[in-house]
Amino acid sequence: MRRRTPPPPSPLPQRDGIDAVRVRLPVAGPWSTVREHLVERLSGAGAGVVDGMFDAGLVVGADGRAVPGDAPYEPGMFVWFHRELPAEVPVPFPLEIVYRDEHIVVADKPHFLATTPRGGHVTETALARLRRELGIPALGAAHRLDRLTAGLVLFTVRPEERGAYQTLFGDRRVRKEYEAVAPYDPALALPRTVSSRILKERGVLAAREVAGEPNAVSRVELITHRPGPGPGPGLGRYRLVPRTGQTHQLRVHMNSLGVPILGDPLYPEVAAAVPPGDFRRPLQLLARELGFTDPVTGREHRFRSTRSLDAWSAYEDWAGSRVR
């Protein structure tokens, strides 16, 4: 089997913890210049943006030299540039380091902070923040945690070892335990295992359960319950153990049981968009524990988040108008 040649290293340094964009020109196409291809490829960037990048010398080749806009198109050629970063509201909560060695970093992520750059969340992500704060440009994420979910995330220090840690998650050899606060239903028999088929369509915010072979399995346990702030059976504190890793799996399964997680803007119904900078009522879901056998060192790791869920520890503060 022929090995694929790895791309050359980026000639541009990171900016605010964000890698430069790398583009490889397709093997075949109708373009006569590098500029023509980038204008078509980056059509959503706006009129004149690509020309402005070439005029300013911001598009470079593997040697780090600026590529002129009229440079002939070369199939397979690599070019790099830094994209214009979106304006972002800083997430005003600390990102705590739980563990660090020469191979991995385990961080305890706050609510509202995305794990990796995506969409409108780029510099305000756990990865970019850790790269800046720890001075590890090569740091990468071994897996991802929803932006609205708090808790433990595993990062890798050495790019050549990242695949080994990512395989742990792909092969389901990581022990994950979550905690959630949701309504208490005395008629709901727990513990139980929930199995269903979850479909998440591109461009649709919420996932949904559909008929077919189950692809999502979760163990749901009630840790304890107590009276709520008003009439009704009160609040429950739940332990959730996913055996698979579908998008929004725990949120979908809790909703299907009739006890949607507090603060969820998607389940049971998609709520109005939350304005940027509104950090009230965080989703009451926490990645509490992470355990695995280190594929590089052979060590047994078990990490635990020290965060608490506000709706359980201080419901009035969480439910009120105070920004947290």
C-alpha cells in the first residue's frame, strides 16, 4: 500500500493560537492562476477580499514567500494564509488544568467555551486559549465536548501521538461519566439503559431519534433528588454514562425520558437564539469523569472535574438574571 506523502509544515506561525489556513490546489481544474482558484474557493469571503490578500502579500507558498496573484496554477501546490478572525465576546470563565505531562493535557472546560475553532468561535476556544497560555503551538484536541457542556477534555502535546489518543475514543476505550440536573419524575424507573437511533442532519440545530438500528446507548442513573423551587416533584441529579458518542446523545436521551436537562436551548424545543455575551442559565451538563489506559505510557488515568452545576448548588442564582 502506497503511503500518502504528508504536507509540508506551515511557513506561517500561529496567530492567537490559530493555525494558518492550508490549501492544496486540486489536481485538475479550469483555473489558470492561483488567484482564480482562491477567488472561487473563498467566494463567501466577500468581494475583493482575496485580491486584497494577494496585494498585501498574505498568501505564501511552502518557502514562506508571497505568492503573486498572477502566479500560474500548479496542480498539487500548497499555499497558506491567515483568515480574518471574527469578532468574539470573551468567555469570562477560567479554563482549569487538571493534569499535564509531556504527552497530554487534561483541561476542565467551562460552559460556553467551544473545544476547537469552528464557525464563529475561533480564538475563544479551549484549544486556542491553551496554546496561548501554555505556549504549546502543536497542542491538539483528542476529542470534542459541546460548547454548552462543561467538563473534562483531553488534549495531546505531540502531533505524532495524537492518533493513538483519538483511537481510544473511536474504539470506545475511554470511560466517560457525566452529571446533569433535570426535573425529577418519581414515575421514571431508574437506573436504565436507553438505546435509540439518533440522526443529526447538517444545518439542523437539533438531533432527533428515528426508526432503525440503535447507534446511541446511554446509562441513566438517579444520584439523588430534592424538592424544587416551586410546585411539582422537584429536581433530580443524574449520572449519565454514554456507551457511544453521537452528537447531543445525552441531551436527546434525557429529553426522550421526559426529563430534559435544565438550560437546554434545543430540547424539547429550539429556543430563540441567545445573544452573544449572554452567559446566563448554562446547560446543566458536566463531563465529570474521564478514565483510560494511556496508549503511549501505559499509565492508568482517571480524572474528575471539581466543577459544580449551579442549578443544584444555587438554583435561584442559576434561574435568576445574574450573569454567571
